[in-house]
Amino acid sequence: MNSWFLNTHCAVRDGIVPDAKDGFTWGVNGKPVAFSMLSGFEIKGVGRRHWVHIIESRVCAYHAVRLTCVGSVIRLLRGHRLKSERAPRLGVRYDGHYRIESWGQVLLKLSAGPDIYRNTLTLVELPGQNTIEELDVVPTPSQMDNFIIYSRMIENDIKAREGEASCKEYRASEAKTEMARKAFIEKLKAYDRPAHKLLDDTTHRLENAFPLPLSIEPYPYPYPYPYPYAALRTA
């Protein structure tokens, strides 16, 4: 348990998941066998071992397929772009076996803009999984160094193929994503009610459901480091 990878393609190579895509991958019997939780939100659920994955989007019917996954036991991977206290600092981490307990979807009652659906998936951590303290040490410092080298290789490839402007745009996008993830986690830590209570508010998107002043972004943009992960080398 707690294998760590640069990306989900490495997890496919090692047989953890059969497909590198974000979301569910399926077995030959039509049932899900793994869930790569690479995006969206994750908050603590009602029970001690319950976690809720949340996607908010304009898509309705697509996410309804997740209803068919209820009751399945899957291998769970968490990626560093996931807005969750349990996400790895970098890369993708295999976190063991979870059971999908329930699925839900609601149309948010926003004051303006397009229709947004909130899709929730409640997962139960099965007995015998590693503790949060054990999860926190993965990735190790040497693994983080490897990820930084890997990220720079991606940047150099973009620069070589598409030019300096595209490389700067990629860096800015990565930094903005990291800023939003950290801002959400900081607000979640400061929230003085059980995290699942945030789902009671259907008049705001999840990251805006916190009461003021928690809805104020604590991190400035542009990101204070020239490279999104530079600070991790001294963390």
C-alpha cells in the first residue's frame, strides 16, 4: 500500500490501474476496479472512515454513470491536484481499498450563470488501510525531487515544441491550480463545523460555501514562487 507514482501512466505500468485516465476504470465484468481521484474536491464524510468526492460541473448525464458503481470495492489513487487534505503533496499515491457507499447529484440554486450540478460520491475506507500520519510521509523527499525534475522535463518539452509563451502559460496555469487547492484546504481547516455540512448549502459552489471571512482567498496570485513546487524543496 502507499505506492507512489509520477503520474497514472506509471501506475498502469505497475498494474495498479488498467487505464491512466481521471476517474473510474472498469473490469471485464463491467464493474469498476479502480478510481483515480485526480481532480475535484474531497471532504470528510459523516462516519469516521467516510470520504466524499465532489465534482461540480455543467454536465448532468455523464456523471450519472457513477450511480452504477455503488457497492463496488475499488483501488483508490489520489493525485496532487485533488482539493483534499488527503491528497499527496506531489504526484499520485495509491491509498488502498475503498467501498463506494452512495452517490448523489443536485442542481445548485445559483443566483446567476449556467446550471451547475454537484455530483457526490461517498467512499468508505476499508479496515487495515494506512493512517493519515503514514499517508503524509508519501511522497518522500527524494520522490518529490524526482517529481520536480519530471515537471521541468514537461516544461522543457512544451518550450521546445510550442515556444516560451506556451511554457509560461503552462507554468501560470499550474501555479493557479496549486493556489486554488491550497486556498480550499486552508479554509477547510479553519471551518469550525463538520466538513460534510458544506454540502447543505446548494446556493453556492463548494469553494464559496464557507462563511466569511473564510471565502477570502488567503494566497495571492501570481504564485509567490517562480516555479509552483520550488518551496517544497525546503519544506
